[in-house]
Amino acid sequence: MAGNKFLVIQQKMIGDVLNSTLICEHLKIHFPDATIHYVIYEHTLPVVAGNPFIDKIVLFKKEYKTSKSKFYKILKEFK
């Protein structure tokens, strides 16, 4: 089914982020035309950079935890 969109959020440590990429892989296997966005902390980017099962990596920055306006701004990206 074309047009599916998935948002996978993993806000834990590097090992958790690496393990949860299996979710993205299985989504792509079952929904090959789907778009998959993956939300992670900035410091975990090297673990998933270049992963062929992730269409877009969204970095969740520390400032989003302390600033409501910055948090709202990132939420708007998910439309």
C-alpha cells in the first residue's frame, strides 16, 4: 500500500537505538513504499547514519526539553 508513513521514536542510548533499527527494517520489508522517519538524540546519529531502511533522521536536541517554542517547532515538522 503506497503512501504509508511511519514515525519511529527512540530516545534512549546508542544500543537501544541500534536495536530498534530492526523496527525500521521490518516496516520497509512489509511496506516497501512507506516513508520512515526516525527520531533520535543527536549523540546517537553515528549508529544509524546511512541506514537504508530510514528515509529521514530527525534529531531530537536537548533544547527541545527546555523550550516549549523549540519543541513546538519540531512537532510541526511531523505533519
